[in-house]
Amino acid sequence: MGLIPQPQESHSHTHKIFLYSNYILLGASTSCIFLTLSLRLIPSVCGFFLILLHATTIAAAVSGCAAASYGKNRWYAAHMIATVLTAIFQGSVSVLIFTNTSNFLSSLNSYVREKEASLILKLAGGLCVVIFCLEWIVLVLAFFLKYYAYVDGGSSNDNGVAMKRTGKVQSEDTLKDSPWPFQV
């Protein structure tokens, strides 16, 4: 047994899908950052916020990997909050990109020609849709992992005390010491 607690064998498939989804989310967010940087929009405030959104998505995915690896409630809460917020904003940005490309592009103050810039922006919008869908998948998987940990008794509070829930009424040690002759 290593330093990082491993999930039970029955839930390892969900755990692996969760980690792979976060890794894909990291790659898609990084690609979105590079696409927006290729528009050369550093001086604009709107471009800065677009890059900040993708950086927050990366931070949410990293906190998701940390939450899955270490099982701390603090990381889990940070991951859930950051993922929900970035999912909402990623969806909003993708709708804005596809419905109002020319107005959005003019607010970005890009130095790239409009035809190429709109193509790059639509590629980034497609990645925003993929990120939006992946973030909701990650949220559902994180919920299932937290639920499995709670049911299995593996979830712990911030003090490290396990909150184990079992369906047993009595343990076998108390049955052996029982004064009655019949034990059912």
C-alpha cells in the first residue's frame, strides 16, 4: 500500500474515467489558451478574461485530480465550486462565440485579419463546447466517487477521522461474549 490511498476495486473504473476526463479537460483548456493567444489579443481586457477562464478551468481540473488522489474534503469542495463556475462560463462563452462572432471579435481587439480570426475563434468556441460537456461529465463522476467513498466508509472529515457506516447491528465479538446459549 502506497502513500496515496487507492479506491476499492469495484470503483476503480469510475476513478480512472474521472482522471482521464480531467486530463482531457487539461489538454482542451490548454489548446483553447493557445488558440486565443494566436489571436494576439493580450492588450484587450476581454481577451485577458477569456484566457483567465481557461486558466481557471485548468486549475479546476488539477484540483479534481488532487481530490481524486488524496480524498480530502477541502480539495473536493474547491473542485466542485470551480468546475461548476467554469462550466457555466465556458457554455456562455461558446454561445457568445457562435451567435455573435463578429461583435465578439471586435471586442477582443485582435490584430489578425477578420476571416482568419473568426475561424480561430470558432475553433476555440468548439473547444469551449467540448470543455463544457467534459466539465459536466467530471462533475457527475466526482459526485459518484464521493458517494462511493461515503457508502464504503472511506470518506473522512478534515481531521482525518473516517465516517464509517455499516449495516451491522452487532459485531461478532459481542456475540461471542453473550450470556445467552443461543445466538441467532
